[in-house]
Amino acid sequence: MQRFIPDQVVISEILVVVVLISVPIMLCVKPLSLIYCCAPKPHAHAEFERVEPVEEDGENQLKERASIGAEEGRNDIRTYEELLN
């Protein structure tokens, strides 16, 4: 007793070959495109020359900004408390 029709065997073999060809292609598209097409460009030296140095007193400025932000936060909380009461 034959389990498959001869045409089914040919079609199934063709489909297996298509799968064996297409799966590696699908898996390699993104890595290959990143390597050959969309690779990040190295930075030019001129770009780094345009960067300005940070001020010497930068840490004090950060502390001042943090204290100002904390005070504004307290004022916001007081405003909400007044609205709720």
C-alpha cells in the first residue's frame, strides 16, 4: 500500500528545498544589513573639538539646581494640600 501520491512527494521535496534556502536567508538579513549597509560611522576628530569643557564650578551649580528643584517641589505639595483642604 502506497502512502503518498507521486506528485505529493515531488511537491513536498520542492517545499523542503525552499525552506532550506529561505530560512538561512531570513536569519542572516538583519546582521548582514547592519554590517554592510547601516554600520555606524566613526566619529570625526572635528566633532570632538567642538565639545566645550565643563565649567570648573559645575558641582556647585548642580547642588544649587537640586535645592531649587526641591523647594519648587515643596511649593507644589503645599499647593495641592491647599486645594484638597
